[in-house]
Amino acid sequence: MVDLSPLFPEAQTNMRNWKNRYDADEFPYKVSLNIFYRRYTMMYMWQDIMAYANGLKGRKDFQTAYRELEMLYAQTSGKTRMVLEDNLRNKPNENVGGSTFAHYNELIRKTRQGDRQAKEEIEFSYFYYFLADKATLLWAAICATGVSKIDAVAQLTGFQIQPMPLEDYATVSNGLGQLAAAPFLNKHYSPMP
């Protein structure tokens, strides 16, 4: 099982910075924007992620593969930045790894009206998807070492799953969200002030 603890502080720091930087009206939108910044970036680089998962990049050691995937993420995120707000405005119902921005539009509206539960859902979602997407990169890096996709899920999460197609972003991300991010957050998450 891979320990997600070293990844969590980055997400917490991001959240603290946004709480300090944005007023109460802007904050829920900015956090939601950042959820989809990561989600769109992962979607745009999905074919490259699968090249690692399918062994098309050649066998690599885990650290090398993970470092390359993180560099690819950084490169792709620059492209995402250029189209993100247009995508969210013009295609709010687009399925991006199993989630839509339309859902967050409603949570943003409720948060701006003082709904603390909606605000908490946005914040928790950020942590959940941050860890699910990081777990997806870890999964692909494990696969790049020669481990099967199913066995990589087991190595990453400690859960053995039944054989199934692991080819699309929504399936992999949602599965790793449920098996890696959610258990981690159940132990380590508490709402931020």
C-alpha cells in the first residue's frame, strides 16, 4: 500500500493560501476552479498516462516513471490554464473524470448564500480529487514497472479488485478515489476553519 501522507500537505497548503487570498464570495469558485484545473489536465494527458499504464513507454523504475508523469502534468497544466474558464463557462455539463462543473455551480451559489455544508462539500471535494488524481499518477507509475493494472491497484490501495477494464479516466480516478483517497481522508481529514 502506498502512503498518501506526503502528498496531503500540498493540498492543505493550497487550501490555506486560497482562504487567505480570496474573499468569502470568490473562495468557493476558486476552489472549484482548481478542482477542474487538475481534472481537465488529467483528462488532457490521459493518453500519455495510459501509455505508462500499458507499458508503451518501456519498463521503468517507479521513481523515474512518477517523476516523468509529474513533469508531463506540469507541461499539460499550462495548456489547461488557457482554456479552463471557457470550458467551465461554455461546457459546465461536460463529464471530466466522472464529475461536472454544473454540480459545483450549484454548490458555489449555496456557499455564497452562507450554506456551510455546501462550502464543506467543495473543500472536501478538492482534497478528494487531488488525492485521487495523484493516486492515478502513482498507479500509472507502478504499472510502468511491469505490474498489471489490477495488481497496481492492489499495490497502491491494499485492496484486490476483480479483473475489469481500467482504460478510462473516470473509471480509474473514481476507483482510486474510493479505494485510496477516501480511506486516507477518513483517517486524516478534518474541516479547515
